[in-house]
Amino acid sequence: MTTVNPDVAADGAEAPRAKADPRRWWVLALLSGLQFMILLDMTVVNVALPLVQEGLGFSEAGLTWVVNGYVLAAGGLLILGGRLADVFGRRRLLLIGVGIFAASSAVCGAAVVPGMMVVGRFAQGTAEAIAAPASLGLIALLFTDPKERNKALGIWGGLVALGGTLGYIVSGVLTDLTSWRWIFYINLPVALVVLLVIPRMVTESRMERERGQGLDIAGAVTSTAGLVAIVYGLLQAAEHPWESASVVLPLAGGIALLLAMVIIERRVENPLIPLDFFANRTRSVINLTSLFFMAAFISYTFILTLFEQHVLKYSPLETGLAYLPLGFGIGIGIGVGTALTPRIGVRAVVAMGFIGAGIGLLLTSTVDVDTRYAGGILPGMVVFGVFAGATMPAATSAALHQVTDQNSSLASGVQNTMQQIGGALGLAVLVPLAIRYTTSEIQAGVPVETAVTSGYVLAFRVGAALMIIGGVLVMALFERVDPALRDPTSEIVAQTR
């Protein structure tokens, strides 16, 4: 890792900066490919669930844990994983996470009973929680030039977004031509390349710690347990009424644990998660609005898939191919957002991206039972994809605003956690909302397919409202001094260990 130490001379002049690591773009390509693989694996599994159920004999209730196990582990452990990367070394935690991901992917691919698959999925989620914050933390420290960093985050965000959307296509192709097991086995060669190459190209980096400084175990336990409980409660809310004990108890317990964590972190000498980390307004606002963004984004793809298959009668492969314009739109949007951010600033790009994506959802909400793909689904998909894509690199830049070697992976872990919780929140709120509205319409005598479509339309409109509200909050609450205009090399001191 390149050491960047902007020492200031006695006369106030800035000392010469260290030369950037010439291998940084190769490292970026490798780390982006790794994150692409992880995100691809999440959506690939969703499409292959019926075949997994048939192959392993899952019950309906048990099958949900093929998805929920991953989300629960990742959502609960991401912040802890990010902090551990800062403390023990980002390269070390990255390699540990990749090793666990490879092993757990092999377990999932070779599963012969339901329990084996669920354990493998929990391990995959744990691996993401360890590897993803370390990976993005390394990128934040490798790219210290403002323009280069913006491009790097654009590339990272583009591949991550494509991994999330192309999973539908890859899953359809793999399951049609081979077996569902290969959706896990394809992870192994990528993981092997990362394990072999990263130690040769990246030196270790970690936060500065005083000799003998111990870990904040109480803070780690309460924060992790609290997040796990909240994610579990949201997952339960997707299947049970909000007032049921299976939802209320974990949510209340999670909130209580997080409040206990705040008390602990205020009192301990060396907190695992320093509370002043959240004092940065730009970082805090973008993490809050990430809840809105991911709730709308995940519920959009989930509900649109249901609409295409249940109402329009698309096959899984047709459904996957129908998402190609979304992937292209996101890619174009990322390019546009990356180019605009240095010119008009992070706040303007993020706000426009949120609001534009909301308009795309409003266009999608015009669908009905007779909708044609080209005239009904495609326009909203393209608008949504372009504006959502434009948001991604700028939002990541805001989430890493003023990060230092002390907290770069923690910042990544917080952002990823909010995205996981946002996705779970979207499925817990918008999908049940659509179902309940559909039920009320059927009881009122509306034909089934029309009632189902009305429920989906309502969910799209609520998602649009969330996006627009998020854009307004960004405009109102972001710092006036735009992070895109600041030189992060004056704020990042990377210590080589």
C-alpha cells in the first residue's frame, strides 16, 4: 500500500506527496471483480430457488433461509467486519473473507441436505461481511487523488450494480444449460485468483493503535447482536404481521442492544466504533438515505420479477433477459455520474439521481395486466437504471467522505450495513403492502390478475416516494462544502505495516 503522508512544513507549506502506487488500477480491477462475484451470487440464488428446493427437498419455510441466512449474517456483521479490518489489517481480513467465501461456496454447491445449504449460505454472508469492507477500505486508501478516486468508485459501483442485475440472466443460463450447483462453483476460480494475486500486489494497512490497547468486546457484542436482531425482525416482517411477537421482539431487542452499545462506546477508553465517526454530516445523511434507496431498488427488482412471471407469464430466462436494459442503464448512469461529480458536486449528483430514479418508478407504476414490455416496462426501467446508476459512485464517495486510515473500512462497513438493512426493510414493508392491497381488492370483487397488478403498482409508487424523499433530504442536509471539491489526500494518512 502506498504511504501518503501530507506533512506540513514549518512555514505552512504542504510537503511533497508520496507517489501513487502504479499497481492501483490492477488492484481495483481485481477487487471490483471480487465484489461483482459476491453481488452476482446473491441474485443468482434468488432465481434458482425453485430448483434448489426440488433438488434438496426444502420445505417452503426452510427455503426462505437460503436467502435469509445470507442477509442475516451479512447485515449483522458488516460493521464489525469493517472495524476488524481497520484494527487487524485490511489485506489480512480481505484474504480471510475470500477464503471463507470460497469454502462456503463449495459447501453450497456440494449440498446434499437442506441444512448443509443453509450453513453454507450463513458462511457466505459472513464472508461478505469480512471481505467487502476491507476491499473498499483498500480502494479508499489507494486512490487519494480526487479525480482518480471518483473514477475508481465509479468502476467499483458499476461492477457491483451489474453483479446485482446480471444475476438474473446468469442464473437463467446456468440453470438451463447445466445445474443450479454451478451458480456456486463459478465463485471458486475468482476466489483463487484473488488469494494468489492480492498478497503480491497489496501491502498491509491498518489503523494506528497504542501498545497493549485491547479490543472493545462489549461494544462488538452489543452492536453485532443488535444489528442481527433488527435484520431478523425485518426478515420476519416480510412473512408475519408487524404486531406479531416474531417481529416486535427482535426489533425491540435489537434497538435496546444498539442503545446499550451507544452507552458503552461513550464510556470505554478505546471504543470499537467511535461515536464521533457519525458526527460527519455528509456520511451520516448518505447512510440514512441509503435505507430509502435500497428499499426502493430491491423491492423494484423483486416485485417486477413477480409481475413479469405471475401476470405477464414470462419464463425465468425471459425474465432475466428483460433486465438487460436495466444493467445497461446503470452502466451509462455510472459513467454520467462519474463525469458530473467533479463538476457539480456530490450533493447535486446524488439528489438528482434519487429524484430521477423516483420518476423512473413512477413511470413503471403505469403498468397494467395488458402491458407490453417495450411500452410499459422498458421506459421506466431505463430512466430508473440511468439515474440510480448516476447515484452509486457519488453516494459511495459521500460515504467515504473524510475517512482516514483509522476508519476507512468502518465507513465501508457502515454503508454496506445500511444497504443490507434497506433491502430487508423494502421487502418487509413494500411486498406485504402489495399483498395486503391485493387481498383487499380481491375481497372487493376485482379480478385476481388486476388486483395483483394494483398491489404491485402501489408498491412502485411508495418506492418512488422513498427515492424522492431521499433526494430532498440530501439537498437539505448535506454539508455545504461539497466533498467532491475537497482533496482527500489532505485527510488520508495510510500507514504501511
